[in-house]
Amino acid sequence: MIRIENLTFRYHADGEPVLRNVDLTIKAGESVAVMGANGSGKSTLARIVAGLLTATQGRVTVHTPGNFGMPVGILFQNPDNQFVAVTVEKEIAFSLENLGESLEQMEKKVTETLQRFEIPHLRKRLMAELSGGEKQRVALAAVMVCRPPILILDEPDSYLDQAGKKALQQELAKLRQAAPSMIQIRITQYPEIARLYSRLLVFEQGKVVTDDTPAAVFDNETLCRRTGIAFDHLTSRKIIVPKHRPSTADKGKSDNLNEIRANKLTYSYPTSRPVLKDLNLSIHAGEVLGLVGASGSGKSTLGHILCGLMKPTAGSVECIGTSGQTILTEKLVGKVSGVLQQPERQFFLPTCLKEIIFGPGNLGHTLSDGEIDVLFGMVGLDREKFAGRDPVTLSVGEKRRLAFAAVLAMSPDFIVFDEPTCALDQEGVGRFILMAAELKRQGRGLIIITHDGLVLKALADRILYLKGNLQHLFLNADEFFQSSQYCGIVSSPPTMPEPIP
């Protein structure tokens, strides 16, 4: 059982409470879903229950029957934050070592766990070489190898492909059957996941505002929209996006970027086989290309190459201006940018405001006060509240919103979005779709790497499917969504929006 009494938590003594007078009881055998807007306190609660943070006020009591060396297992939103080992098998074995398991038992349990999560092929791989989805699977395996009686999953499927999500659901069902008294707490931003649970908690500004069945919660449309777990119909609102301006330090004298071409592009990591081979690609300004495929198929690698963060092992990437001429590398600064799968990797300044103004400043442009207001408003962050905040202190969803603002402040011609809706609440997903649609109308080229069928259906003109065996396929969006052979590659929500022109 978990008993939470009058729980309040502040990260700083003089800071605003992140959790406010929370009272909860979760009984043995319960499975509970938790939803709420970005920054509402969900992940903080998870860390307190797991014993990683101490309450500022109030009390948390965790009682488990029997003697468990690891009573609470937790999976973080960002799996990198919990890795300690160099290789996959050592990561999974780490908690067993701490519990004093014999080498023979560790070998057996690690092998069984690798099989359960369908990742035996990753056993000897370096953690640093894994894709985001592969890391999420390994993190799940490392937590579940000990079969803790209380399991907290903080958006565990954020970076998983459809096969990984299916494997996760199957494993959770097996755990429930094997251990009926296990408590499962699942933090999620997806209504379709929350509906699988008998109980749903909704957080708003650090408080539990609803504790009911998912059906009852989702029937209350006003509550869902207010708390960010649903969004209005996509065409009922407008997002203001800064106008497109030349993204060069020489005040627009150089050619604007009109097309990115990849010619026989190949990439191999030093210790593994190629992940991309002989890929030919062309994307134009004003076009949205959806990039899909299983975890480890090379999606993020391709995104990094198109952004200029990595160089291909073979082949080339060519950037063509509106004049039809190739733009030299030194003239591309600010023209192509990207939002990384883990946005905190592109932050390095002490405040959110400094993150937003840094890029334009390097390009010779000083943002006006009005432009700064527009950027904060575009991503749904209150300027007064967030301008002076350290990006490290933001929730994962808030970090992603800040990354959108910091990248779009530079007004790039082409933008790569890598899993842009991961960790965003439902309001944030709707906001991203509207923002991307406006960027498209402005003539920007967008590459969207995602497992989210809702986003692709609303935005994509074409789909590039990386099959994971060095093969790839281009499809128009209608062909992709109408063909049964591509089912299961991305999520398919019950209600798909019409494409936004």
C-alpha cells in the first residue's frame, strides 16, 4: 500500500510548491494512471514515492508484503538519467549485483529478461550507441528484472516504436497475472493508455483535481481541456508563429534554402554495421516529410545528418538555394536546425530567456520584446514565470516546448523535429500540430520523426519508411494510411484529424 498524507514539495526553499497538500491512498493490487499538463507535478510525485526525493511537508508511507530488496522500481521519462553501465547486459545486471545475486542467477535472469523484451540482439551493445527507443526498452528491462512489488512508469512508451509499446503492454499484463498484489502507477499523456486502467488521477498545478474512472474523467470535456489532457479541435484555435525572416548574419544577402538532397547517403557507427545505405532523398521548402520506422532503423541518425550534426560515411548532402545553386557550408549557418529527441541536450545557458535569444544573437539578429513574447506564447510557456527559470529545472514536456522556441527564434528554412510530441500533454500535441502547420504555410521545410500517427495524418505530405534492413520506401501520406500493410508502424488514434492545408 502507498499512503500519501498532506504532501507538499518545493525544489527550493523560497520556490513555488510543485506539489500542494496531496492526499492519496493506493492499495495493493491497484493499477493507476496519472495524467496532467506539463509541469503539473506528476514526475515529482513519482520520485518521492520511489524515495528519490524527500517531501518538504507531509508524509509518504510505502508498505510491501514480504522482504524485497527493491520495493519500488521506477522508469524515468528520459532513460539516460538512470543508466550507470557501459553495455546493455551490464545495465540489466546492475540491480541484481546490488542485491547480491550469484553470477549464475544473474546470467539466467539477464538472459530471460532480454528475451522477454525482445532485445537479445542488443546484449553486447554499448549504451551510447542505442537509439532512443532501444534505450527505453533496455531501461524497462533493467527495472523489471527484479520484479519489484511497486512499479512506477513515467511515460515509459514515449520513445518506443509500436512493437515496443505492444511488448510493454504484454509484459505489464504478465506481471499483473504473476503478481496480483503488485501496484502499478503509470504516468501517461495518452488518453488511450489511461483508458486501460480502472483509476485515473489528474493533476493540475500540483494538486489532484480528479480521482475517478477514466470514462468519467474523459466525459468531462471542460475539465480535460482546462487540465491539458485534451485539446480543442485543431481548426478552432490559431497559434501565432514569428514571421519567417532570412536566417543569415548578412541580413538576407545570401540565397534562401529551397531544397535538401541526399545522394547515396550511407552511415555506419564505428562498432556496428551500416544503419543507412545508398539513400536518395529530396525535400523542398514548404513540404512536410514524415520519417517513420522501428527503433534503431536510423531515423535520428538521418535527422542529425540532414541538420549537419553528423557527416555521412559515404554519399553526400547537398543544399540548394532558390537560385538553383548549391549553397556553401559556411553560408548554411541558421538555415537548417533541429529539435533533438532529448531536448535538454541542446541547452547550456542558465535561463530560458537566454536560451531563446542566444541563437538569433549569433546570427546577428536581436530579438525585440514583442518577438520574445510571441515565442514564449507560441509554445505555451508564460514568459513571466519561465524567462528566469533554469532549463534544467523544467519538466521534460516544458523542456521540449523551450527547445521549439529556441530553434524557431533563429527562423531556419528547414527544421528537423525528432519525436516532437514525446512528453507533451495533449494541449501541447495540438499546439505543436498547429505550429507546424503555420510553419508549413510560411514555406518552411519540415522533417518530422515520429511514431505518432495523429501528427503524421495532420501534417505529412510524404512518408519515408526506414524498414530497418537498410531498405527504405517513399509513400504519399494517403497511401501510407490507407494501406493495411503499413498498419502498426505508427499509432492510430480512434479519431484522426483531417490534414491541415
